[in-house]
Amino acid sequence: MNLRQLCQNVNVITRRVGAFIKHEADNFDRSKVEMKGFNNLVSYVDKEAEQQLVNGLRELLPEAGFITEEETDNTQQERFNWIIDPLDGTTNFTHGLPIFSVSIALMENDEIVLGVVYEPNRDECFYAYKGGGAFCNDMPIKVSEAPALKDALVATGFPYYEFGQTSHYLQVLGSFMAKSHGVRRLGSAALDLAYVACGRFEGFFEFNLNAWDVAAGALIVQEAGGTVSKFTAGGDYIFGREIVASNGNIHPEMLETIAEHWKQPAH
């Protein structure tokens, strides 16, 4: 498989779907929003975008299965599986806040080998494939060289439907506020990771995430020279529901800061 060519073909599909999402955003009717669960929003745009992605990706790689947020197709295959978030940042989208993205990753066996994150409002397509480096609109990108947490701008995501860890999370957040240039919350984990990859953020951490939120962005960070782990070094950050991504330099400080206050939930 030629990952470079496959990635370019995925970029074309992603941009096409992103254009559909942006068009719908201009005239979106909030009365059409549905609730999958408490504070868990979905719209016809999510569903239609996902169907378009599944149709296009199935043509590119017929032998691949799918792991999708909106369950358009969740037929997994043994070797290849696409991991799709058609609209990461649905809450932003439904409120008219122009910060959202399309996220697509390809997993071969247990390894992510391709990732694309497209932000249609700025027309920025971040992508990477295993061993090929990371790019934004075909220009190489790399993580920031900031040497320490005190020099860093950090991103995170707030819990919006599982609040059992809120007190611990707020303590972690307070430490990052005191130790860094500041903390930002954009509302799209895929974009947070892409922004770490291109040096706009030095680090990102969040919990209660799903594979489709992080799979593409995590590879882009790694191919841009960064480091990705769970809240403790190593671990399955794709399916493990927590992630820390950084430029590498500040990773030990990020893990230490989280460990000071974080209590792992009981399983």
C-alpha cells in the first residue's frame, strides 16, 4: 500500500465533506439538533457527513472496516479499519461557533498508519502517514521547541456529561494555569492535537475521549516530532479514554502535573 498516495486521496474526500459541513453551518437550524445522551449532541450534518466519508473511503480501500462515531458502519475487519469522526466539535457547530473539524484515521492491525484532520473554516488540512512526516496544506509542520511548561500554551477539554472526576480535573487545571502561559479549551480534540503538531500549542490533555476524537491527531503529533501517552507514560491512548500530547520537551512536566492531583477512576 502506498500510504502517501492514499493520504492524498483521503485529503480530497475530507475536503469535499468539509465543504458540505461549512455550507450547512451557514444556514443551520438548531431545532434539528438531536440528543444522543445528556449534553451529547448530534445533527443531520454529522450523519450525512459520516455517510459521505464512509462511501468515499470504502471505494478507496474496499477491504477496510470502520469504527464510526455515528455508527453509519461499524463493521470492523481484521487488518484495516477506518476510525471516523465526521464532525468533531458538534456543540460548537450547533451554536454557530466556527471551531470544528473532520477527523479520519486508518488503523492497520493495532497501529495508526494514516491521519487527517481538516478544519473547513480556515481551510487547513493537517495530515500524516506512518514514517512520512506531518503536513498542513502540503507544507511540513513540526512541534514547538519550547523547552519547559513555563514557556507553554496548553489545551484541554472540559467534561460535559461524566462529572465524577470534576474535582480532580479542576485541581489539575489549576496547576496548569499556574505553571504555563495559559490554558485554552477549543472544543475539538482533533484540532487541539493538530495545533500541538504545528506548534500553536505545546501540550494537550483530556479524559473521557473516544478513539475517533484522537486517532488521527495523535499520529500527526508523533510524525511532527511530538510525544503522546496516557496520563501515565505509555498505555493505549487511542482506546484508553485519556491522552496527553506534547512537543516532547514538556511531556515529563505535564505527566507530573497531572499525577499531583489526578485520581484514576475505578474500573
